[in-house]
Amino acid sequence: MIGLEQDLVRVGTSVVHEPPAGVTDRVAAAMLDAVHRHHGTAPTGAPDAVSIPATRGPWRHRVRVVIAVLVGAAVLAGTVLLAAGHRQGDSTTAPAVSSPATSTADEDALTIVSADPAGAARVPVTGASPRQLATIRDVIAGLGPGAVVASVTLDDRGPRDVAHRKGQRQLTVIGAGADQVAVWLVHAAADMLVARLNHDGGAITWVTYADGGSTVDGLRPTSVGAGPAEALAAGRASLASATAAGYRAQVTVYPIGAIATVLQLAEPEFFAPRRTDWLHVAGGFDDSTIRRFVAVDAPDGTRIFSAGFGVCYACGAAHDGPAPGTPLPASMAGPTSLAVELSSVVPAKPAVRVAVDCATDSALCETVIRDRYALLQPVVSDTACAGGPGGPAVRITGTLGGVPVDTGYDNCTSAAAERWVTTLRAAGQLIGAWTTDG
């Protein structure tokens, strides 16, 4: 959790004592005259002067009253000045950090998530020693509020497991959510748990999740050990980089030392973006001790790319639902005329060229426009993809609402390529081998 130190100003209480026994009335009078001269007050005999009686007893009381009043006024004035100086100092030396899990001064673009030790204490943990339990609770708390982890288990792998020696341990972390960020956070937490537990002699060699498992290789506290301050600095840098590149961004900073950056594209730039090196834009190749999730969303919020635990290319085309049904905005009032070229090597199919011309009212034109975020989504340029064993490839050129379009999809972005095949087939534009899958 991000902490912010606050200055504490302590104002002491002044106590007025009896004058020492050797102080005479004349000395006391001289003290009062000195006070009058220092503060510019009227001398003895003026309307606001204090007279000193000849008797010894009463003067003590009156001197105490005068001194107490002066000391009280000085303390009050000093307190006001200190408070004013403290408020002024806050604006320069101690910039405000928003309370966790709320937006900061960057409007809604940067969110700092608070640690949640109470929530972590409710997660079932089995097979851990008291020290390991404390570590597990600490890491889970760093994921923030909400049920991210459902359970954690430490156990010995059985002797039948020939891949690992008996006595080595297995960590099982089961997540409570299925969305991309939740899965990414679970994997980030598991890596940190392995690093910290093994640093203390945990001997964990295998980690299991709800969606699979993997061996442990080279995880050390120093390799996954960024703290909240480093994560906050990385989050601010990611936001600044995205803003400089012309993207709207949402950055979330987690106490575990992780940040999630979501870039949102707007029309018409969605179809002809200036940059598609989104990992660089979001700082994805910066400090490796920071766990990062990077995603890109279409104007309607459809996710078209994500990287964190694995990489999802052309995500927006993977859904099977209908097109969003949104018409082109007023800023895209130009002509729509697209040339779509299909090809396939494995399995072998003849090349096909289909024209999508909206100069005439056609159902295909309307479908392409309303499904444009899936059919014409941009593709990330700063990741490597080996692709699958085959499948269709599609190339689209022309204009959409007057905006130039030049993009394509293949076996690395197979969801988008297959979506084009399905769309053209439904419109009756494909014949022969293209009418069936395979």
C-alpha cells in the first residue's frame, strides 16, 4: 500500500511560574517596561497600562496575568503561522496521493489500488507453515480488494510423479475470476509466492493454476520484487508515454508491484492508427521487475489485444455474438468501398476477391460497417507470432467512411480471418471449397 508521511507539529504548553524570591517590585516594573518597549505598548499611566501596587502580594498575581496573556498571544500567533506554513509546504513538498482504489489528480486515468489484508485473511490456505502463511497472506493482500484468489495449497508431490524428485513441493493457486486481468493477477501472485517462499527454503518446483501448470524456473525475489513505489512510478510513466503517443489510457497500479495499462482507440484512428507498437507505448519492455498487463480496446470497449499472461491477437473477432450494431460516426461520412481478398494454402483453396461497395445499399455493406471493430481491427506490430498450422488469410484495402484501410489477417490473427470467411459466406459471396470449413 502506498504510504504518505505526514508532518506532525507539536505546540508546547507555556507555564507561568512565581517570580523568584530575589525579584523586587522595581525589577518587576522594569520587566513590564521592557515588555512595553518591545511590543510598542503604552507606558505606565496610559489608559491600557498596568499599574504595580506597592504591596508585595497583589503584584505577583497581576504580573502572572500579564505574562500569561502575552505568552498565550505569542503561542496562538506561532500556531497560526506554523499551520499556514505547513499548509503551504504541503503544496510543494508533499503532493497528495489519492486514497487507494480511487482516482488520482490525473482524473480517472490513474488508479492506485489499496492492499486488502482483511480479504486476504479470508482466503483458504492449506499445507503452509506459520511463516509461509504470513508470506502468502501478504502477497494476496497486494492484489487489492475483491476475490482474486480462491485458494492456495502447498503439498508434496507424490513418488509416482517421475518428473520431480520426492520431497519437492507443489504450489497450487486457484483464481476466483476468469477475466483477463484476474487471471494475470493470479499468475503474478503465484510467481511472487514461489520467489519469496523458495527464498526462505520452500523447495517449490511446480505451480498449478485452474488453467494448467508449469515448472518453476529462475524466479527470485529480486526478479519479481518491485514494490508499490516502483509500481506507481512505472504506472505514471506508462500513462505519460501513452498520452504522448495520442492514446487515451487507463492505468491501474497494484500494491503487489504490478500495473495494468489499457489503451482505448477512437474513430477514425482505429482503422488507421499512427502507432501499433502498443507494448512500447505502454512501457511493456521497461523495468522487468514490474509485472505488466497491456490491453487495447476498440471505441465500444471491445478488447482487440492483450498481453500479460500470454498474448491475445485480434481478440475482438473471437466472440460469436452479433455485430455491435453501431453506425459510422458523423466524422466518417465519406465513401465506403473495400476489396477483400481471401486465400488459403493449408488446406488449399482458390483465391477469391469480393467487393464491398456501399455506393449501393447492400446487406453485406451494412454488416461490415456494424461489425467493423472485429472485421477491421488494427494488429499489434511489436510482438512475434509463429502462427498455427494453416488456415485462411485475408487482405482488406480501400476506404471505410472515407478513412483509408489497409490491413490483413492470417494464422496469427485467425479469429479475424475466420470471421471474414463466415461473414462473406453468410452473404452468399463464396462458392466451391469456401462454402465449407476445412
